[in-house]
Amino acid sequence: MRLYLIEPVAESAALVRHGALGCAQAIESQSSIHKQEQARRIGDVVHLDSSLIKFSRLAAQSHRRSLVVAIPHFPNPNIFFRDGGFRSYSPATTMEAAHRTRLAKGEVDLGEREAVPTLSGFKARFIDEIKVRRKDHPETIDFYTSKYAGLLRYAPLAQARLNRIDEKLIAEFTARMVKDNYERSTINRHLATLRRALRLAAKWRVIHRVPTIELLSGENEREFELSRELQVSYLDACPEFLRNWALFALETGMRRKELRGVKWSDVHFEPVGKARCGFVHVRGTKSKNSKRNLSLTVAAQMILLQQREISECDYVFVMDTDHKRQASVLALNHAHERVRSLLGMPKEFVLTSLRHTFGTRLGETGVDAFAIMRIMGHGSISISQRYVHPTPETIENAFLALDRANHTFELKMNQEIEQRDKWEGAATVSATVDESAEKPVALVVQ
């Protein structure tokens, strides 16, 4: 009797299409994926018909367990599961017949499957796809390129084949990043990138299953708002190129890269049509909604006039040391951090906080979330709501406004009721008078 170990994995096209194969050869055809697990064999090598190997694999796959095929004589073997179970040849024959039916109907892909790449080997295909899908959004391309590189820094994940990336490995990667003191938001961005890569692999049928990837809860959102009192101290301590940048951000709510990309050809001081203010055209770098026109306040126009005297190139905002070069976000960040440290301000105060402050101030003036979405170029209303933080006074005023509206409605309803009662009373009196006036006439007729 010879025994052969069969693992519960999907059969390859080679097992279906080839005729008589040696058992060792048949198992070896799958061994590129699971060499150590599938190529184990107990006993001597004998040549078997491909259908035996095929139904053995189908039985193993159906019952989700490894099995051992015992062959006392061919072709009627018994199947012993490794955990002590027993199956005869008959169920496997039924499964083989069903599989042959699917083959006849063309429901089985007989194409040769490509080798499953590692996460590192899949990078080029993934980034190329992102470049095609988001060619107009360089920020998105840079984001995924950076985060994918971060995934590859964890060697077990980088060297794992895509079909071997499971919940356990993802949990180990997450735990490693937590141990290295990464922010939860940073970890979540890496996990989101991994999830998108695996979903893309599944879409291309490189893998059959995408593991569940859960983002970490408790992600800190930057909600620092620059008060008007702190704004004065901050701007006084800023060098000129940072001060003008910060003021313009507070007046327009533009993103950092939008500010960096503003050209003089985008600036229009004179109103157009029925407009009462000039405007600056935002080219947009993040989404279709990011392309917009923003009205210029008096303060914003003053900043532009100052920059007009400073800039020596096509861009409005330029470097502090070279007015012929476009401003660098990195240089602005360094200058901002120095001022922040000098004033002892919290680290949550970043350049993006200027945009957040602009949105909050819009909300405090009573601007609705849909208008804020258009002004700030958000992709959805939910993002706009994150930038709006009503103060306790604003919330109280909202309830007072609701109370006034309810009171006004009640007064209106009471007036209508009184008016209706008045008319109904008048109609009753009129009807009584008419009846008394008609009775004598009726008597005369009689």
C-alpha cells in the first residue's frame, strides 16, 4: 500500500488537461506556490491516472482538510483524512462529474495562471495603475508611492506573496508600526494603501480573496483653530514671505499646494459681470471640486499688491532668498515651526490649520456647509462638516432662533384662528337677521 498526502488547495489547469501523470509530477506542478506543503509524499513513486489526483484534490478542497490517499490497488483507492475521518471513492467521483460538467459549459478557466507576485514585485503594476487613473492628481500619485514604500519597509510583508497576505500578517505589521510610535492616522493610511493594492490584485484575478483590513480607531484629527488674539502674535513673529502666505491662507482657505501654484495670470483684481469683488482662480490639485474661483477680500488684495512688488516670476508666492523661484512648502514649514517654537504654541498648529481656521470662521458667520464645500473645494459635504466647529454661543443662538421661529408660527396660527372665529360669528349673525326678515314676507304671501 502506498500513501500520498493531498492538501486542500484548488487544482491547477495542468491536472485537468494532461493525461497520465506521475503523482510526484502532478503535485510538483502546484509546488511553485506551496512547495513545502504540497510536494510532501509518503511512500514510493507510482504513476497514476490524472483523474485520481484530480478527485483527491477536489475531495480535499471540499472538506477543507488535508487527506492521505491509500492505494491498495488501482483504480479504487480509499481516502483517509489526516484527522481520522474516512471517505470512499464515490463522493469524489460525484465531484469529478460535476467538475467535468462545468468544464463542458466553459465555466472553468483553463488558462495558465501567472505566478502570484510578492508585495514588492506588485509595486510597479500598482503604481502604474494609479498613474493612469489619477494622472491629473499628482498629489494622489505621490501619496500612494510614499505609502507603498512604507509597506515595503516591513520585510515579512514585502517578501510575502499576495495570496499569502492574511489577517495575521496584517496584524503583525500594524503592531510593528504601533511599537515604532507611528501616529494612528499614518498607520491607517498605510493600511488603506495595502487594501487598495490587494483589491486591485483581486480585480485582475491575481488573487482570489482579499483579507479583511480594519483601520485603527481613535485617529486624531487636527482641529487646532488659530484665535484672532494668537493670530496677531503669530503674524508679528513671521518673516515677510511666511506672513503674506499665512494671511492669504486665512483670507481664502486655499490648500498649501494651491497657494504655491497661484500665478499672476490667475489673479483678477477687477470684478467680472455682476460680481462686486475681484477673484483668484484656483487651478485645483486634489479633486474636480478643487477647481474654483474665490472672491478677494480687501485684505487679500492688499497682500497681492505687496507680493506684486516682491515676486520676479510668474508665481505670486516666491522663496524668501530668491524671488525668481516658486515658493517651497518645505521652506515654509521650517519657518512656521521656528515661529511656533519661539512662541511656545502647540505642535497641533500646522500650516494646514490656517485653512481649518478659515473654514471654522466661515461656519461661525452662518455660512451653510454646502457653501463651505464649494468655497473650500471639498469632494463631499461630510468633509465640510469636519471643518465647522460651532461655538457654545452659536449653538445657543441656534436654539433661540428655533424658539423665535416656533413663537412666530404660534402667533400666526392664533391670529388665523381668531380671524376665522370672527368671520364665522359674523356669518351666524347675518344668517339670523336674514331669517327674521323673511318670516313676515312669508306670512303676507299666505
